[in-house]
Amino acid sequence: MMGANGAVLLSLLIYAALIYGAVRLIKYFIRYGIDYYFQKLDARQTEQEK
């Protein structure tokens, strides 16, 4: 069996990996969400100009 320190270290590593993954996912959604929003905004403006 692992010692108490090993279990704490393992749980901290798992939490760190989850937080890291969540932050990367949020950054991805923010970046591509903004790009998508401006594409839609541009398409709407060119449609109104016609």
C-alpha cells in the first residue's frame, strides 16, 4: 500500500491535471467563440448592406 504522503501527492496530481485540462478547454472555447461571434456579426452586417 501507498503511504499517506503518496496518496496525497497522487490526489494533488489528479486535481492539477483536471484543473489544467479545464483551463485549456475554457481558453479554447473563448478563442473560437469570439472568432465565431465576429464571423456571424460580419455576415449579418454584409447582409444588411445589400
